Amino acid sequence: MTLRGLLMKRVVPWIVPVSMLLAWEASARAGWLSARILPEPLAVAQAAWALMRDGQMWVDVKMSTGRALAGFAAGGGIGFALGLATGLFRPVEAALDSTVQMIRNIPALAMIPLVILWFGIDEEAKLFLVALGVFFPVYINTFHGIRSVDANLVEMAKSYGLRGVALYRHVILPGALPSILVGVRFALGFMWVMLIVAETISAQSGIGYMTMNAREFMQTDVVVVGILLYALLGKFADLFARWLEWWLLPWHCAHAREVRRAGGGRLARLLRRAGGRPRTRLGLTGAKA
């Protein structure tokens, strides 16, 4: 990697956050920011250290992360299954998609009073809100990914004898995967947004509870710690989504190094293993795999 490439990858992403931190520190030292409104970074760091030392912060982070992952698994799993069904089967799309789209246009926050009536303020309410926020990005991008698979690619695979489960596994799902992973990345962001809302409304533990409890006692530094924790967890989730793309899509054009190393991609290797001759009008008649 060249020096310029190293700087772009390792240094440039830190310029904006470090600049914001320095501006925050300078404003606090100059007296432009009241500690009651926004305490200086050192005070926030001291509050974070105190929370880490007594162990309470780790308990709250563990609770919030568990809720987020459970809601993501439920909402993402249902969204993927329905997106797959509506993308593959026109009758299912006709039966379900318009209803899902109507529900999607209802703001999730407008559902909160109804959710409280349904589930009270227990864990089920928080999991439902997180799952609701996660469901739609995964559903829409799964549906779009399935419908965006190149029909010529599917026909070519069929001409080499791929049918049924093998066709879905080796052609349709890999072709839809870039769009699906975009949905996963969006959903991971919505996951934390909905969790913040759920925990600040009703919770007895978690980061949201910690921040609301600090608000009652005017502990602005602890509130800022909670906000930064949400931001940090969201960043980790985004990094995980990007790593997932890198791991699952080595053949994609966004990963040039992996594409070159792959030497033609998964489909080409699959078709070479399939052998035989194509049997359709794709201009490949007589060509060997």
C-alpha cells in the first residue's frame, strides 16, 4: 500500500472527529460552553471511568446489546423471509407487499402508545420496537435484491443444468446478496435508534435507563457518556456490516482485489464444475463450460 493510500485509510477518517473533540475542548476552556449544557471532554472521560470502575456501565451495555441483537434477529429474520417470499413468488407479492408498504409508512414512534398498551413496559415492548425498525430495511432490500438478479444470468445457469435449490443457492441468492447486505447495514443503524427510543421511554436497565436516571440528577456528563456509548456501539455495528460485505462478497466489483484473485468468480467455477453444453439462445451454444 502506498503512503497516500495508508494516509487515506488510517489517518483521514480521524480528522473530523479529532477536530470536533479539539473544538469542544477549546470551547469549554474558553467558557463558551456551560458545564450544565455540555461538560468538557475531561469531565466526560472521568464520568465514564467512574462508571466503568463500579461495573454499572458494563451491565447497562450488556443489557442494551442483548436487546438490540434479539430485536435484530427477530425483525431481520422475518424481514428476510418475507422479502425472499415476495421476491420469488408473484402471488405472495400480490397478497402481502401492499400491506407491508402501508405499515412501513406509519412512523415507528407513532406506534409507541399502542405498543405500551399491548406489551406494557416490559422487555417485550422494547424487543417489538427494535424488531419493527429492523424489519423494513431488510425486507425491502431483500425483495429488491431478488428482483434485480440478471435474468440472463439465471437463464445461463439453467442452460448448464442448475435447477431448484442449486439455482437459488448458487445464482439467485448470491446475486441478491449485495442488496440484502445493504439492508442489513441500514437495519443495524435503525436497531440502535429504536433501542434508544425504547429504553428512554421505559426501562429499568440499559444505556437509555442510565442516561434518563442521570437526567433526573442533572448529571450531564453521564448523559453524554450514554450518547457516546450509543455512537460507539453503532460504529461497531457498521464495521461489522462492512466486514460482512467483505467476507461474503469477494467476487463483487466493490472488492477489486478479491475479484482479481477469484479469477472469474463463484458462478464461473460452478459452471465449470457443472460441465455440459448450454441449451438456450444466450449466444453460448457449442461453448464448453
